[in-house]
Amino acid sequence: MISRASLMRLCGLHWLALLMALCLPLVAQPAPSELERAQGKAESALLDWVMENSGPLKGDIRAGQFRVAYTITPAEGWWQKAAGNTLEWHEPSAGGFHLRVFVAGADGRLISTLRLHATLIDGHGNLQSAPVAFGWYPLINAYGANVALDSPGELRLRVALDTPGEGEKGTTTVDFSSLSVTAEALSHIPLATAIVPSDEAALLKPCNEALREAITALWKRSTAGEERAAGDYFIGYAMAAPPGAGRQLKHNLGLAHHDEPLTLLIRDSRSGRVIPGLVPQASLVNADGSRSEAGGFDMDWRAWLAAYRGGSRLHGARDATLRVRFDAPGFRRWGRQSERFAAPGEIEFHPAGTSASSKERQ
């Protein structure tokens, strides 16, 4: 039996551990570069698995700071936004194939915000444009499109990446080797969206753990933040510490009057994956109805955590309510399993004392 003194010591250790977790300056935090490497390692391993299991029509090249890979599989059906916050299913046209292109940065993380141009070149030198755009897929996202098979036989893929960022500004062009693409060859390959193993959760576990660690670091580097479920989405915010302020996280908007930078984190409530391609809007609404609006949020994939960061700051009273809203993403949802994100996302984060307990999601 545990003595009273031992029990008190155990309780004391428990509260000491909790206090140390909250007093964040006392706790070592992973450096941003470590967080990037962990996410990149996990996403690279997932891409390796996809490439190994996608059939013979594929290519994988290192080009400067980028890894560019592609797969060719049978044409896919997709979900598209329709009226009344619904999605409409479209069957693919006959006689084509599906092209997926993956782009990873130097740290191994997949990038979904580049302008990408794909061109197919047949054995006679004829060019066929493949206007691939970012698409949401089961397991792993990519730039993708259905392409008509105009010239069966030898095809060569050329991919051009526009990179309007510091250090890599310009265009990177990648030429792959020729492959024989025919209807017969495609008939032996499964759909890209069907290449999902029975142990999907185990395959995704390293990605989820690396993302969870990065999200935890976001909370720890913020003075206020919260994430809650809203339909198909997890919607969260984080406010950076103003100069001279402590960095202890507060799950409320009590520091809103400090005119702090705002970060928005929007994820899929099913898989936990970050959702790109949104145009979020945020506002602080004071008790008297006055408000501060913030727009211009862009997905920042170069940071150690891909999230939406705005060009303007919010400022309001201590009792202000934060409202976040965005329309459903316009990207295509490839495959029957991807019937997601028909409705817009909208949520309110209330100041301390007026909201329900925080439902922090990792």
C-alpha cells in the first residue's frame, strides 16, 4: 500500500510536470528545422510507397531543390462543387488516362502551391498540354488531371515549375524518359485512388505524428490559440506573442488588443491533413459590434508548419470574438472516397469565460 507521504510526493510530481508543460520557456522545444525534417522524412516515405505501388508507368527525378515524380493510371472520376453546398459526381471520359505529378521541396515535404505546367511529347515530337491542377486524393495529394490519349505509344512528360520564392525564383523544367502508354497497358493498372492499403492508418502514422509535433510547437510559440471541429474541417488560430510578452499559451482571446499577427490552421477532420487552396477571412468582433477585418491570408509552405498567414493584423478589445470563414475549396476531389468539403467553413472563437471548453485537436 502506498503511504500518505508517498502519495503526496507522487501528486506533487504530477503537478510539477503539468506546471512545466505550461511554463513553456522552461521546456525545450524542437527547432523549426527539426520539425521540417521530421515532416519531410515522413512525407518522402509515403511518396516512396505510392511510387512503388502505382504500376510501371511512372518517373521520379531530382531537379535542383525539388523532387518531381509522376504516375500514369486509368482515368478517374471526380467530385465537383454544385449548387446548395453539394458535390456532383463526374464519370471520366473513355479513352484517356490519369496523370498525377508530385513535387517535394529540399526538406522532403510535398508542395501544393506551385504553378505547374505539364506537356506530353509523342514519338513524332507533337506536343499535348496536360493542364494539371492541385487535387485532393485519398492517402496523398498531387497535381492531377485526366488526359485524352491522343497518340498511343511512346510518350514523354515535361514538367515546368514556376517558383516565385526567395532563392528559387524562376522556372525549373524537368524532362522524363519516354514510356509506352497504351490502352492495353492501362488496363492492367488499378486506379490511383484505389491504391490504398488496408493498413492505411499505419502508413499515415509517421506523417500524422510529425504534423502533430509541428502543431504542438505552434501552440507553444503562441500566446493564444485554439482548434475545434466544424463539419469536414478542423479550424484553428494562433496569435504570436507581442514584443516583451510571455509565451504561455492561453486558450482565449485575452491578448487580442495587442495587435498580434494571426495564423490560421485549417485541416481535414477525417485525415488531419492541412487543406490548401482556401481564401480564409477573419475578423475580431467587439461587444459593441465594431470589428477589425483581416484578409490576404496565403498558405505559407516555406515555414516549418504549412498554415495560412495574413498580411494584416487584427486588433480589438479583450472581450472580442474571433470569426473565421472560408468557402469550400475549389480543387477537384478525385475518387469516390474523396466526397469531402462541400460546405464552407465557419466558426467563432469566444473570449475566456464565454466559450465551451477548448477541443484542441492534434
